Amino acid sequence: MKKISFLFILLVFMASSCKIDYINDPFVPQQGPPAPFMPQVIYAMAEGPMFDGRFIGRYTQNWHLTTANDFYDRHGSRRTAAQTGLTASQVWRNHYWSIGSNLNQIEIQAKARNFAQYVGIAKAIRAWSWQLATDQFGEMPFYQAWDNTLTAFVYDPQKDIYAGINKLCDEAIQELTANTGLVDPQIRTVETIYNGDNAKWIKFAFAVKARIANHISNKRSYNPAQVIEFVDKALASNADNALVRFSGANSDQSSFMGPTRANFGAFRQSKYFADLVNGTILGATDPRAPLLLNPTTTTQAFVGVEPVRGITPTGFTTTTMPTIYGKYIFTDRAPFPLITYSEMQFIKAEAAFRQGNRDMAFNAFRAGIRAHMEEVGVSATNITTYLASAAVPQSAAALTLKDIMTQKYIAMWGWNYHETWTDLRRYNYSGDVFAGFVLPNPLAPENNNRTVQRLLPTTFSEEDWNRPEFAKVGGMDVDYHVKPIWFATSEE
């Protein structure tokens, strides 16, 4: 004790006598540049969707667990499941913290250094993050977000958040188009999605605008011509795809979807998706099947698991029906897409179809299929064969909404389950719109025969610390997860 006391006195004396002032030391940086914040933001843009995709992917029937009676298969929520408070809420955490807080610093430090390019990119990313988050959770604290003077945060309507997303996109486009200020030479290495290419970030912002303009298809204010306008200013080819890349050198640098991270070992592809590409539903074998899925080890067939039933009724085992690892984005090094050209073309096809422009819809529809096939490595010969098959209508007059939405589902399988879930909610999970889609039976008991519409935010921040505000929007109700979400309703 005497030694400890003497050491403490000595340290205090040294500190007071030396008077080292780190805060005002001109040789110690007081504020970091924006560059070091960017890699964390980009990683978090992929991390959130990948984490929560384990649960959303079961709602959308991308994949299922090998065990029967899975809770998320039945459109259940975390509140009545034996899950932790962070389950299916990584997007919430990343939006406000890993992405949002770091973007705040990027904008502050960039403005201080006249790096306007960072500001434009930050606004585009924040708009994308808001879109992803609000479509997953519904109402969220928007106006008070990141106000460090508050300890409780009021939830704002999704309509207001959508307006805010549009505003952020417009500000990003304006900032990036003006292209003023100094250029940070580090931006090409730390911003690894587009390597500081302003033109591509402008397209990215228009892609976000196209998404949300199309999401409100059930409202009188839906404007298909505006959707088409945004798409035409968005991604122009697969070269514009927004991708988060991984080196695969070790676990920390490997994709969450890959075998090293081992997050999908208990999952198998869904029967629904397998039947879409094996010819059962659409009448022609899809050349993407062997590039996306692993066949069974016994029959070499592309099969999958039905929701709720598990693997046992398939006649296969967890060994003979292998995991989804090794193909497509399910490797350690595979880039994770955030937005793609094929998605934009399917959005254009849907908007044009609803507008009554069948020729434009047909051309965009075929462009979407072709782009996705090229993206995953289908040969030119096989693309031509598939486009001429029974799976694809051969004229604009024969094109249906079901054709468009089903092919969009295929093109977004495995990575864009958030947008697939948005589409399913817009169309009430209809088998008349998504060929062969059937709701699980039974749904979770607390659903009262209603389909899932939203996920719950993190327990720690909202149910523990912000409970009164969360309760005001119905967040503590056992059936909050089936409450209609604004974008999918007819409410203006």
C-alpha cells in the first residue's frame, strides 16, 4: 500500500510539474481528417444487411433453417422468440452508430478542410442508410437523430423520413455535380466502392431516389414517369454496381456471407428459389442455377427447404443437401452488392408496365435479366437460350407484372432480400405477382393470420432507454411487427 501511495503521489507530482498540454499542443492533431472514418462506414454498409439478412431472408423465402417450425419462417418477431435484443436489428445500430456517427465526423472534418467531395458522398450514403433502415423498421427518430443533448428521441413518420431521404439525395447530387473544393488524395484508397468517382456517386443517389419513388406504388401520388426518370439517371451498366469488397485474407477481412465467418452453416436454399431456377415453376432450367446453388450430393438436383417444415421432409440430410457456401456471394472474397444495374432495370420495367408503356417495360425487363446473368457469369450463348425459353415472355404484349417481379426476385436473391421484402409487402406476398410464392402455414400465433411488415429496433437503445417514445408508436405491442408500414399502404 505504501508503494502504491508513493507511486500515485509521484505521478500526480510529475503531471502537475511537467504541465504537458496535449489539448493545445500544435504538434498533436486536434481533429482527424475524414479519410480514416470512411472504411468503417463502407464495411458497416454491408455488415448490417448481411447480419439481418439471416432473418429477413426467411421472411422472403431466400433460405431456411434445417430445423422445423422456425420462428422467422412463420413471420414471427423477436419479442416472443428466444432471441437476444440485438437479433435482426444490426441495421438499426449501424445506421445510427457505425455509419451515422462516422458520417457526422466525415462531414465536419471535410468542411473544415474544404473537401466538398466527402460531403456529397456522405450525404448519398446517409440517404441510402435511411432508406434501408426505415424500410426495415418503419417509424424512426429522424429529426432528433444524433442530437447529443437528448436522452429520449421522438419517432417520426416514415413519410417524413422519405422526404428527408429525397432531400439528402438532392443535396448529394448538387454537391457532387458542383465538384468544388480541394481533393483529398487519400479518397481513392479509402472510399473503395467507387474510388472517389463523383459521377458514379451521383448515379448512386439517383438509384436511391428511384427506389423510394417506386416503393410508394400503392399511393395516388405514385409517379411512374418520375421513377423512370430517376432510373435513367442512375446506374447505366454493371460497371456502376455499388459493391463492398473483401480481401478474404483472414476472418476480419472476409465476407460475413462466407464460410470462414460461418454464419450460414445451418441454412439451406429455399425450395421456392430452387424451384424458380430448376424449371419447376417457370418451365425452363435457369443457367444461373449452378452458379448460385450447390446441388445435392446424391442426385445432383437443385432442391431446397420449405418454410416451417425443415430439411427432413425433403428426403435429404444436412450432408446430402450441402450448404450455400462456395457459390456466388457465399465465399470469403465475394463482393457484397448494395445496388445494381439489374435492379434498376427491373424497377424501370415495373414503372413502365404500370404506366402502360409495354415496349419500354419489355426492353427493361430483358435488360435486367441479361445484366444479372452477365453479373454472375452466365455465357452469352446460355443467356440467349434462356431469353428465348418458356421462362421468359417473347413479346411486349405477353409481358405481365408477374414476369417482372419474379425475375427481379431471382436477380436479387442472396443479397437484396431487403428490397425483395419491400416488394413482397407492397404486393401483399401475392402468388399472383411472385410466381409460385406461397405463405408459410401456420404463421406465428401472435400474428392473428397477418404477415410480417417490420422488424423491431435494438432492445438496448429503444426498449430499455427510449421505451416511452417507442411505446407511443406501438412498439411494445406483441403484434407491432405486423403493423402496416407506410410505404406499402395507400395512405398519402
